Amino acid sequence: MLLRVEDIHKRYGKEEVLCGVSFGMMKGETKVIIGPSGTGKSTLLRCINRLTPADQGRVWLEEEEITHTRTNINKIRAQIGFVFQSFNLFAHLTALGNVRIGPMKVKRMKKDDATRLAREELDRVGLADKADAYPAELSGGQQQRVSIARALAMFPKLILFDEPTSALDPELIGEVLEVMVSLAKEGMTMLVVTHEMGFARAVADEIIFMENGVIVEQGTPTQMFTNAKHQRTGEFLNKISELYGETG
Amino acid sequence: MSFEWEWFPKLAEGLPLTLQITFSCIAIGIVLGVLLALGRVYGHRILRGICIVYIQFFRGTPLLVQLFIVYNGFPNLGITLTALQSGILALGLNTAAYQAEYFRGAIQAVRGGQMLAARSLGMSLPQAIRYAILPQAFRLVLPAWSNEFILMLKYSSIVFTVTLLDLMGKAKRLAARDSRSFEIFLVAALYYLVLVFIVSTLLRLLEKRVRIPGLGAPSQHR
Ligand SMILES: Nc1ncnc2c1ncn2[C@@H]1O[C@H](COP(=O)(O)OP(=O)(O)O)[C@@H](O)[C@H]1O
Ligand SMILES: [Mg+2]
């Protein structure tokens, strides 16, 4: 198994945000997490690469326990891509600079090699011609594609996506989903929080429905859409299909 | 009111010292100011406390008193510095406190997601600060920092009190000799005005040079 999440608990003050979440991912799988806002989806992703420390529970990347205090977390994070809802591109760097900086500073790759790699990754997300643009000069969809290229340039074993299209104007969502679909088809392992059910139907091996800090139900898109075991799952799927349509 | 031509070159002899003191104390101020700001933002309790005490002390007491503590007081501790060393040190320690506050504001103005993005790539905290936070903070701080630079250029004039013959020291000596204070200090003022103009023009050019689309407000020079 590539990623194993076991019984993660997290509380903020009195509120228990994650109440024992467990699941696993095989290499090459794409899993989609859905659930109402405030349910702990973002917190779960952040607990996986320890951007937020979990209170309890364990996470493994292959043989290595991420949650172990003696684990070099920077080494682990370098192998796990993270794509944010708000892109978080480095504002002072060009698209090329954003993609190149991880390989250069974290992996100590030579500048020439890192530049070549960065150009390839930008090309892969269809932005070869925007290499010299600063984030403020790019549309939201382009910024998000650069941030995907930035993650790819680290050759991650796994990429975590936290609502990558939620901050985008509707007409820009498609270009980002297109990149994500092709990544999934190329065999990238991806854990995606999203409400884009078109994307889920197209490439997800499994949909995980979370509510109030627990996994209510998980299954293949077909199972989840046609015969969800829990009433809440069906209700929620209907609701987001109405709200978000079936783009992508 | 009449001016003697000889005053102009006589006062100009003080310019190199004025510039040396200003640039040296600004350099000390940048290095120490950045460290203090980082200590305040990222340090643990004790380090943060030390930084706050330092900053409060130097912002809460007169610069002149600080200069006298260094020049007149340090010898009592067995530390004897030349007048020039004292002047640079006192002004440097003082501007560091102010610069620290400007840097802190700028560091905190860098958007929170930037740190998350850097850490998620596998950067250590020092790497994230160096490659993601500071390059943005430096650009954000430039307008406020430029004002501090110009202030120090003017405040450097207090070093005449410790016998240094900077622009102000020269003027003071000349005024005592010729008993023409009004005109001579007017000439000194003119020199400061020209210096301030040159320095602020250079700083504005620097700001323009390092500006990046979408980062920081447009220049807010006085
Ligand atoms: N840093 C934080 N401090 C306090 N509460 C937080 C923090 N981050 C998230 N929360 C709370 O945890 C809950 C789950 O948040 P989140 O994981 O962002 O949910 P989701 O991504 O599913 O919308 C929310 O109630 C939110 O207010
Ligand atoms: Mg969220």
C-alpha cells in the first residue's frame, strides 16, 4: 500500500474535527473525498503530510511512518505534492521560478537541470508559453495549473488536492480538471477533495463520503451513485450534483 | 545676510563622515533588524521576549541618551570605543529596533499560504523563510524602510555631540569661528536637503527595479 491512514483524530479546542479516520491507497489510485463544508476534509489532508499535527493515529507512506516524531518530515513532504484551493504560488517568482524552486532548494538540483525540468512540467500542464509570467499576471486556472506543475516537478509519490477548483470561475474549472484527469490516467496517485462529480465518475477508483469528522461511506463511483448504503450519502450526492452540475 | 564661498568646501569636508556613519548604521540595522523581526515572529517565548525588550528599549529612550551611554558610559565597563565607533554603534543599534518593527510588519503581511506552500514542498522553516517569505517581505517593506534610511541620514547629525566632525560638526565649528550661525547652518541644511534628495531618488529607483507585478503597494514616498 502506498498510503495508509489509521484512526486519525484531531481536535481544535473543544471541537473534535476528525474522529478516527482510516483508509488506504494503492499506487496509481485516484480517490475523491466529498462531504459538507466544515467536515474536516482539509484538516485530514493536512494531517497526512503533517502541515497540521494529528492528535492521535498514524499515517504511513509506504514503509515509513509519517506521524512518527523522529521521521524527517521535510523528506516526506518532498514526496507528497499538495495543491491548495487558493493556489499559493510564490508571488515573487515567475511560473518557471515557482516550479523550479522545489527541485533546486529541496533536492539540490543544478539550476540548469531544474530549469529544464520546470519547462517540461509547465509544458505538461499546457503553460510553456507562460513561463516568465508572475502569478498576478495569470488567471486562476493558469495559476492552479502552475501549482500542479510545481507539485509534479518534485516527482511525488502522491499528490493531495484540496478543492483545487473551488476558487475558480466556472469557465476556468475545465482546464484544471483536464490536467488532473490526464494525470490520473497516467497513473499518478491522487487524493482529491472536490465536488466535481464529473471528475469523480471519470477517473476515481473510489469516492469517500465524510461527514462530521468520520467516513460515512466509501465505494466506487458506480456504487455510490446507484446504490449508496446510507441515506445521507445519497442526499449529499444529489445535492452536489444539483449545485455543481456534472462538469469535467 | 551674506555667504562666504569658503563655507561650502569647508562644510563639504564633513560629508564623507556623515555618509559613512549613515550607511554603516543602516547596514547594522538591516542585519540586526531582520534577526530581531524573525525572532519576534518565529522565535519561541524566550527569544521573542528578548527581541521585544530590545525593541522597546531602543524605541522608548532618546537616541542621544543611547549615544552617551555608548560613548561616555561604556568606558566605565572597560569598553572603550572611538567616537566614530560609538556613533555608528549607537545609531545602528537604534535603527535596528525601528527596522525590526518594519520588517516584522512586512513578514506578517506576506500571505499565510506562502509558508504552507513552501513547507509542503519539503522546505525546512529556515529555507521557507529565506526563499519564500523574506524576498516578499523585503519588497513590501521598502517604502517604510526608505523613510527610516532618510531619517537616519538626518539623525546622524547628533554625532557632533561626541566630537565627530561630520557635516553638522563642521558647521558647528565654523559657526563658532565666524559667529555667523544663521547663514552657516542654512548652508548645512542645504547640504542635508541635497543628500536626502539624492538618497530618496536612489531608493525610489531601487523600488522600481525590484518591483514585481501584484506584490506590494505602489511606492508611497513622501
Ligand atoms: N486552524 C484551525 N483552528 C481552529 N479551528 C479550525 C482550524 N482549521 C479548521 N478548523 C475547524 O475545523 C473544522 C473542519 O475544518 P476543515 O477541515 O477546513 O473542513 P472542510 O475542509 O471539510 O470544509 C471547521 O469547523 C473549522 O472551523
Ligand atoms: Mg476545506
